[in-house]
Amino acid sequence: MLSRLLVPLQYLYLCWRTEQLAAKAGKSGRGHARAMQRAEAAAEGVETLQIRFPKVTDWVDARRQRDALRAHLSA
């Protein structure tokens, strides 16, 4: 029961963290190599959750896509 709350939150956090670190790694400068390593680790966490909890992560992905489409259409 607790996984229904924690898995989506952890999944969203790891997706957000991966995007942020990948953006930081895309910039040239100090620390970009380390940021890329951290982004890869976060991406591995996302993949692990997708394998262990496919129904939950698919639901979260569908919800995110629907919300993004709704925001795009309303803008």
C-alpha cells in the first residue's frame, strides 16, 4: 500500500533530477562531467523503477503526457 504513494513520488523526483542534471551537463564548464555521471545514475534509477513497477510508472507517464498536452493546448 505504501508503494502506491512512494513509487510515483520517487519516480517523478528521479525524472526531474535526470532532466536537471542532463541540462547542467549539457553546459560546458566546471562540474559538467560529474553532473553527467549523476544524471546517468538517476536515469538508471528511473529504469529500475520502470522494471519493478511498470503499472505505476506507465500511469505516471500517461498522466504527465496528458498534463503536458493540456498545458500546451491551453497556451
